[in-house]
Amino acid sequence: MNIRLGLFLLYTTIGVSVAQTHVQAQTQELTQEQIKASSNTVSRAPGSIPMAKRISTAASGAKLTPDAAAPKLLDADDIQRSNAPEVRAAADAAVTALADGELRAVPLYEEYELLEWINNNRHLQQVRDKDDCQLVQDIEARAEVLRLPAYQFLWGDMLAWGVCVPQQSRRGLTMLWKAAEQGLPAALEQLGRYYYDGTLVQKNRERAAPLMHEAASLGFEKAQFTWARWLLSGSGSPLDYPQAYLWLKEMVLDNQKQHQEAQRLSTALAARMPAYKVKELNHRLMF
């Protein structure tokens, strides 16, 4: 009896083990087939955005056109969890390929190049003429949601002057103020000019002076030039002359025209200060 019971338990254990192995094999095969089917669905479904293209552009912050609202089939987490080579290969290939002209991934600007365009007053031209107004939603998101100062300035200027969007000057100036409050020199300088000249706002030179001075104190050369001109025109006070003089004298300029302008302005400021004060300032120069 004990022998029969032992054999029965042995055969039962072997049967369960074989059944488990068979189920695992079937499950693995089904999972691979589902992944392949999902990959084929993404790449072949009419009217949908290829999965890997959607993921690559979303990760880089680029804009998708025209079918950005297509139903989601797989997301980035699905690919991360999957070891299927077909899915990964499709994702890698789609990063650099275009899907039969249906959509195009346009990279957003690096901060340093955007600031360079802003400082040289080429930012609106870049958005409108070179990028054909394709990045409006991305720029808005980085300004309104991420609150990046350079993008707040860009978005504010676009709204203020109606570039690629309907003109909303009040909203645009509000965005410029937000960039200025974060210490963006270009925003401080531009708001200072707007109040000084009465551009989009009522002329208020008392409000303009501290904005321009703050931009100049942050090392923004464009503001330092403007601040010196304003001082010579009667803004500020004589107590502001020494620092403005030092800013001009310590500039390192490879532009001959700017170099001459800095020399002219510093000489004019020096003429309004006592000789001993100018001598003292010259001893403090770093360059």
C-alpha cells in the first residue's frame, strides 16, 4: 500500500511539473506574438502616428504634426519593459526617419542659442521666418508651464507683437515681467526701454531707470551702453556716474564701433566727475 501511494505521488509531481513547463512556454510564445502584433499595428495602422516616432519626439520636446491626437498604442514605458528586438529596432529607426511625410520632428532651441538670438534681436525672425511658426505650442509650454525665463521672454514678445499668434500685448508684457522677475537681463533691459520710450505702455522714465540699471548691473552690455546714454541725458544721478564709467572701461569688445562708443561715453562721464575721482576709478579697473 505504501509503495503504491509513493508511486502515485511521484507520478503526480512529475505531471504537474510538465504541465507548468508547457504553460510557461505557451505564455512566453503568446507574449512575443503580442509584442510583434503591437509593433506591426503601430507601423501599419492607417491614420495613426508611428509609435516609436511619437515616443522619440515626446522625449525630446519636439512638436508633432499633423496627427498629434492619434490613439496611443504603446508608450515609452512599454518599450522600456520589452526586450523584443523588433520593437526596439523600430523605435531606434523612427528617431531619425520620417513617416512618409506624415509628421516631422523639429528640435527646440538650446538655451544658449535662444539667448544669443534674443540679445541680437533675432528671436522673432527665427520663430517666424526660419521655423515657419511650427513651435508655438512648445514655446508656450516652456514659458507657461516650465517657466523658463528665456522662453518666457520669447513667448511674451510673440504675444506682444502678434508673431505667429494673435496679438495680446497685455498678456505679452505680463510674460516679459515674469522673465524679468527671474532676473533675465534682456527682459529687464527691454522693459526699461519700453517705459523710457513709451512703447506699448505709458512713458514712465522713473520706472524705466531702475529696470535698466538692474540689467546693467547683471553685466548685460547692451544695458550698460544704454544706461550710460541715459545718464548723460539726465536720468539717474551723479552718484551713478562712477559705476557706469567702470562698466564701460572694463568692457572687452572685438567690435570696433562698439569699442569707440564705449570710449566716447566713458570720456563724457569722466568730464562730469572730479579729476581725483576719475584717477581713483582708473586704479580700480580690472582690465
